[in-house]
Amino acid sequence: MTNKTKNIVLIVGFIIVLILCYQLAVSKTLALKKDYNALKKEELLFKNTPKQLSLLKQKQKYYNSLLNKYQIQGGSIQNNLLKTINIFSKQNDLKVVRFLEPHLVSDNDLTVKTYRFSVEGNYNALVKLFHHIEQQTKFGEIINLHFVKKKKNRTGKYYLQAHVLLKSFG
């Protein structure tokens, strides 16, 4: 063999040894390093788990207290709203004329429900009802309030009717 051939064989052999070393040792080491880093990240997450759990429990207590404070017990908001209106109506001599199904609008993971209902009675009691709904129970905000003065044909007496749109998020 000549020196040129020996040099070529030496270079080819060296390249083959480098490839074998990478396949047998270096690639496995890099894969283990990647797994090690992933496990380290998981370990950090698990170290913070008790703290996150306590924060979540505190949030749950806070939200439950809000639900109790604003009288939103189990069931849907629609049922709770109707129940609140009925209770207030009985106490203040009002009459619930209609309560329609909510209108739903979804936009970017936000659901907006619009409740339509009509109540009949005197002006002061109606205003107290709307204040109670919007401020004390926090069902949502009244976005439209329309008063209509109507006349009963049989008796000739006038009465006041309010048509309400209530917007709620969630």
C-alpha cells in the first residue's frame, strides 16, 4: 500500500469511528440530557403543586362566598333570576307578565346571555326591583329598560309595564 492509500483508509476509518461513537454514545447521552431537562421542569411543577392547590382552595372559598352573598345557589342563572323576580314581586305587589328564554351570543370564548322579561306595577316598586336585580344580586347589567303606560279597557284604569333586557356574562 502506498502512503496515499493508507491516508485515505485512515481518514475513512476515522470518519466511520466518529459515526459509530456518535451513534453508540453521544446520541444516547443527548437523548438522556433532553429527558433529564424535561423531568427537571416537571419536578419544579410538582414542587409548586401544594402552593397552587392552597391558592385554588382559597379562590373556591371566595367564589362560593360571592355566590352565597349574591344569592346564586345551585341551578341556572335564569332560574335564580326568575326566583328573585318572583320573590320581590310578591313582596312589592308586582306582576311578572313574561319571562322569555335567554338570547345567547358567543364571541372568542365569551358567552353573553340576554334575558328579556316584562313586569307590571307601580313605578317606585319597579325601580326598586331593577335596583335590587342590578346592584344587590349582581345577575348582570340592565342594558335596556322600556316603560309603557297602558289602559285596561274593561276598567278604564292605567297601569305601568316595564320591558327589561338584562345582559349577563358567562
